[in-house]
Amino acid sequence: MDVDIPEIPSRYDAYRQGLREFIVGNLPELAFKQRSGLRAPEDPEDVVKLRRWVRGLHDAGYGANRDDPFEARISIEELERTRIPYVLGNPLVAGAIVRFGTEQQRAAYLPAIASGEHIWTQLFSEPDAGSDLTSLRTRAVLDGGHYVVSGQKVWSTWAQFSDFGYLLARIGSGAGRDGITAFILDMKSEGVTTRPLREITGTTDFNEVFLDSVRIPVENMIGEPGAGWSVAQASLAHERGTLPGDKEQDPAGALVRAARHRRRGGRAAIEDGAVRQQIGRVAARSLMERYLGYRVQTRAANNQTAAWDAPLVKIWFSELNLEVADYALRLLGGRGALVEDEPLAHEDGRWQDTFLYARSWTIAGGSNEILRNVIGERALDLPREPRGDR
Ligand SMILES: Cc1cc2nc3c(=O)[nH]c(=O)nc-3n(C[C@H](O)[C@H](O)[C@H](O)COP(=O)(O)OP(=O)(O)OC[C@H]3O[C@@H](n4cnc5c(N)ncnc54)[C@H](O)[C@@H]3O)c2cc1C
């Protein structure tokens, strides 16, 4: 297939310039450092500043959700460079509300998601329901004009700062996909307890969320009762296509810097032919990653998206990312293990942080093993793997 990503026409130069000026004038000063991954700030004051920043971008006509595809591309390019989040929490619910929501839900939530006024978290995973979401146990029982919801969620990114949750719970006594229903949960509702989890990287990006007889108005259901599986599948497909927002744009370039910095046997590591070959392999594979991404975008623009497009990009990115981080640590030797603020740390300790986070990209949005199953079954028409006795 031809990959067709048109050049950005010069008439957009003024838009880019305006955005650059906006960034210089408004970039917030934060305690939070955006490193690898979907980091959540530690300091609530940073969240206030981030909300102001996203609101400012939105009101000035910038931000990643522009309808004009060239403006959207420019916004993403320029904003990624700031390494400050420009989308807060998990915006995937927007796609679900556009496709399955009511008029009232669209009016109430979509503008507030775009402007950063509402931060969302995704409440799908449970302690015993991750890859296999059909085993989720959170229950919703109808009581007059409300559903009463009880259960536990986990790995809920940004939940500690979220205003709303995109929740999956089961109605009725069925099993498997039966009864799974999508809801909008006001995170300030009585009975919601959010407990941040501290990770190996030192930050608290994830949370456990406990739901104890939480009352959700019936009008907060997204789609039909029991149709939550289809709602969730649409969002997950989108997630796999968009992960991650924050990544090294030029991994080979970053490795070249590390190899110049590192001296071995009296000379820079970059002078070693084996090191250059490894960096060359990374450069080739990251170019392939970029064109895989373009290919998926082209297919999406032509309404030709296939079930394996997004999984392929996600597997490719996450495995290359892990390999690059692993290689950078080996290249840097002991210095690679130093953390930020250590005087001898290379680039403020970025590689140990990237390495510690990198495994999570092979899990987030559906683990790579599950995505390989998707490709095997839906693209290659291989026999379906046994589903156990469920
Ligand atoms: C960075 C990050 C952000 C996340 N954010 C959120 C969030 O905001 N909201 C949310 O709800 N969840 C979130 N998650 C959770 C994520 O969706 C789950 O971690 C993921 O679905 C895997 O589930 P699990 O952790 O329970 O692992 P399990 O499902 O228990 O899997 C354990 C291992 O077994 C393998 N495995 C399982 N089943 C199969 C199979 N059939 N075939 C082959 N191998 C299999 C898996 O690949 C994995 O290696 C996030 C995860 C990460 C890493």
C-alpha cells in the first residue's frame, strides 16, 4: 500500500509560529518532570498549573484535538517537544461518548475533555481481570433511577486527580461478556476510594480504586445495558493506535549521544564498530516504526483500518523501546544506573528511568502476547487459542 502523508503546506507556517510563541509565553514551571511514560504529577499544585496550561492551549486555538489534520499534526509535533502533558488523564472515553453516548452526554463531557476542565481515568482492569476483561467482577445493580456499584479496579492511571471515571461493571448474573456495561462515574461520588500505588520508577502513576455501593444515575450509562463490551473494544482499539503520547522521537540519535559520552578503553564507545552497527539497527527499525505509523494513519484516512494495524504498531514500538533502553544502559555501564540530580548521571539519569518504565509499554493497552493472538487469529486466520472453560 502507498503511504500517503501529505507535506504540511506553507500556509500553516503562521499557525506553527503562533503556537511556538504561545509555548514560550505560557509553558508552566512544574515540580513534575515528564520522563518516559504516562506520568502523573506528585504535587496537586502541578495539576492546577497543567489544567491552566491545557485550558490556555484550547482557548488560544491550539491543542492536539484540532479538526484540521495539519493543525493537529503541528500541535502534536510542537507540544511533544515541550515534554509537558497537553492531554490530561485518559481521554479515550471521548471516542466512546462520540460513538455510543447520548446528545446530553456529548454536550456535557466532550468540550470539557478538550479544554482540560475534566480529567478522566479508565476503570477497566481489576485484580483478576486484565488481559481477560470478560472476567470482571464489579457489579452494578439497578435501584430506581440509579445503579449501585461495588467492586475494585486497579492500574487506574491518573485516578487520584480525575474528575470522572470511564467504568466497566456487570449488570445481571451472567458471565463472560454478558452484562458488561459502560458507565460515567463521578469520582467524587460517595463510596469511591482512590489509593495511589508507588512504582519502581518512584512515581505514583497508577491507583487502586475501591467502589463501595456507589450510586450512578442511569443516565450515566454509555450505550445500552449489557453493550459495554463493544463500547470498550472501540476504545481499546483506539488506545493501541495512539499509545504512547510521549516517546523518544530519535532513539538512534539518543544512543549516538550516549556512545559519544561513554569512554571505553581510552576512546569513545561510538568509535567501536559493533556499537555503530547496533545503533544502525536501531535507526533502521525506528524508521520502520515511523512508516508503520504512517501506514496505519493512511489506512484510517481511507477507512481501511484492519484489526491488526494498531497491534502491530504497538508491538513494534514497545519492543524497540525496551531494546533501546536496555542497550543504552549496557552502553553507559555503571553511570547508566545513576538517577536524576546525581552529578555524574548521563542526561539527568534518563536511561535508568526509561528502562524501568519500558516493560510497561509491552503491557499497557493490551499485552503484546494478547496482541500477537489478535494478529494470529484475525490477520493470519490461525486457529483460535483455547479459551479455557469460561
Ligand atoms: C502503563 C500502564 C497503564 C495502564 N493504565 C490503565 C488504566 O488507566 N486503566 C485500566 O483499567 N488499566 C490500565 N492498565 C492495566 C492494563 O490494561 C493491564 O495491565 C493489561 O490489560 C494486562 O492485564 P494484567 O496486568 O492483569 O496481566 P494478566 O492479564 O494477568 O497477564 C499476565 C501475563 O500473562 C499473559 N497472558 C494473559 N493471558 C494470555 C493469553 N491468553 N495468551 C498469552 N499470554 C497471556 C499476559 O500477556 C501477561 O504477560 C495499565 C497498564 C499499564 C502497564
